[in-house]
Amino acid sequence: MISIQRADERYSADHGWLKSNFSFSFADYYDPKYMQFGPMRVLNDDSIAASEGFGMHPHREMEIVTLVLNGVLEHKDSLGNRAVTSWGGIQRMSAGTGVFHSEYNISPDEQLDLLQMWFMPNVKGVEPSYETTEFDTNGLKDRWVPIVSSNGVEGKVASLHQDMSMYLSEPSAGKTITYKQLAGRKAFLFVLEGEVGVNGEVVLGRRDAARIEDVPELTIASAGGARILLIDLP
């Protein structure tokens, strides 16, 4: 089964300094169809104005992944961490028993675009932790590059407290890539840029999402080139 959520079907919020599109129920937005997908609970597509951001605020018992698409993000937290992340970097925060953090666009003149994703952990009561990792932005062509995993190799991919993996790929124009899905697993496919066809059945455009279940293999083709995110979930 492939369930499509078009970009313009998402809930949009405009706070001036912050423009958000929610793929799941979040904050003031509630839709029983989009409460969660497996352990995936949030995907917010945010644009943050120059020199703006989220002040210190708390989280508990959630795995939070941030993928910066454009601009520069500064993270600070109550654990004493400070990090700056841009395209090519991933930040992972396990909130565990509780942590405070802030996220700011530190550029004085450039907009910050990012995806913030939340996943419910498969174990509770862990010590809160934070890490940043990097991936080769030039190595995404026509292959799946892991950026997050439940059994990440230190310094290679971010590691979550959940049985899941995240991949980026940039299928070239006229190229096809495949992904084999194990029985009982789910896949969340999100188009960052461009347009792709999936299994010859559906076409996804920029910021469209597909929630995929009981499909053993995905064949993804792009006529003009694309950048896509795939999340493998239990």
C-alpha cells in the first residue's frame, strides 16, 4: 500500500519569522489520519528568518533528528553542547529523561531551511545525549547514503534509540534506483527536490510524501533528477 500526502495537503503555519509545514499532527494542528507512522511522530518542514530561532525549551522521551537543507543552524543545550550544522550535516538529540535546547539561524541575512523529525524511542529512561555527523554531499548520486541508523558507526551516521534507518539519494535524470524492504517494515519517502515515479504507479513532486507498507521493493525513477529522503521503520 502506498498512501500519498501532497505538499499542499500539509498544514501550514506562518509566524513571520517562522514558516512551517507539518506532515504529522503537531502543536495546534490535529488530524487523526496523521498522528504517527510506526514510531515516526513528527516531520516539520521549517523556514527560519535570519537571526531568529527557538529559545531554550524542554523535551523528554523523544529521538529528534534535524537535517539542514539550506543555511546554518546553531544548537545549544543544557548538556553543554554547542554545534553549528549546515547542508551535509545531521544532528541527533535523544531527549531521554529530559533536556533543554535552543535552535537558531545564526546568519544575519540568509534564511535557514530544515527538516525536524521526531521518533518515539524503543527504550525509555536513557540519559539525554547529542551528536552531529556528516555525509558526503557529492556521493548521493544514484545510491542510498545512510545518514541515521539504530546501529550507526561512530563518526559515520547518527545513532538512534529505535530500530530504523534514514537514507538520502539523488537519482539522476533518466536513472532508476531500487530499495528492497523487509517483510513487516514500513517506508516513509519524502521528495526534497524534483520529481520521482514510484513503482510506475505514482508520481511524487517536491515536498510530497508517501507512506509505504507491504511493498517488498521500491523502484524509483526521475526524469529530470531529484533529491529524496527515505526512512525505513518498524
